[in-house]
Amino acid sequence: MAHLPKLDLRPDHLAEVLRLLRTHLPITEVWAFGSRAAWVAGEGSDLDLVVRNPNQLGQEQPKNFFDLKKAFTESNLPFLVDLHDWARIPESFHRNIEKQHVVVQKGETDPSEA
């Protein structure tokens, strides 16, 4: 059985988040941060996700990133998913996320760099 990320989400909601990630950004690293990663979420708390390209952290995400944002908006999840692009957020925000995050989806390594 695959390792599931430890987030403050119902199992069916987590399954839907993972399904949407695999559909739209299957090889991209995704971290959760904020209240659902820290297990201090209230009933209406959003899910904060940041999308990272592990091989090129400064590279902006492809069009699929925006398709994923739309898919989360159109999903039946009973909370907002706040999706961020690592390359577009300030360095100070990077440090805060790095201190407390949960890996939701591991990115694939570029075989040319192995």
C-alpha cells in the first residue's frame, strides 16, 4: 500500500486531492503547509498546497498548474484549496514552508541528472 501523507483531511477528501494531483501534475512535487499540515485546522480551514519542480525550483509551472487550480475549484471538496507555485512566492515564504510542511506528492527526478 502506498504511503499516504499525514494531513488533517478525511480519507475520502485526501483521496480526491491525490487523484486531482496525479491527473494534472503527475510528476510534480507538491507540499502541504498551514493548518491542515500542522493538524490545527478548523472545519472551514483551507488546504494550502505549493507545487515545486524539484529539478528547477525557479522554473514556473506549466499550464497544467492552472488546470489543476480550476479542477480544485470545480471539485466537490468542502473546503478551498489554495494552490501556490514555489517559483512565484517570496523567498521568506519558502523558509516558513520549509520549516513545517508535509510532502503530499513526491516529484520525479530528471533521469539526466542521476
